[in-house]
Amino acid sequence: MVRKIDLMDRLKQRHVSTPEEYEQVRFENAMYLRRFTNVLHKACALRMKAYGCKDFKPVGDVNSLAPGTYYLEQVDEVYRRTYAIKQG
């Protein structure tokens, strides 16, 4: 019986949206998804460009990394990798 009461309380808390509110939320979600997809495509293109490369230095900003994080600094002409540690 406790479960039925919980369900009824939950049903009383719901919000019924108008068609305009529904469309606004749907539009915002579509815009977010479009921005996320663009960022993902750019990241994948960057990875594909760098894949298997030698004598390569990654592009990007390390300022967003947490202190103590290891990151790739370069790949030399014989595919040796050099890493650095983000300082505080």
C-alpha cells in the first residue's frame, strides 16, 4: 500500500507542459545536441589527422587539465613519445 501512495504523490507533482513549452524544450535539446555533435566531429577529425603520425606535436590547450595530469608533449621521428606533467 505504501507504494501506491508514493505513486499518487509523484503523479500530483508532475508538470503538464503546454505545446509551446514542449517545443521550446525540444528546440533547446536539439541545439545542444547539434553543438555537442560538432565538437565531437572536430575532436574525431583531429584524432584521425594525428593517428600514426611521427614527428608530431599535439595541438590544444593544457590549461584545462588538472594539476598532476600527464599529457602527450610530442612524438619524434622514430615514434618515441614524450610526456609532460601539468604543473599546478
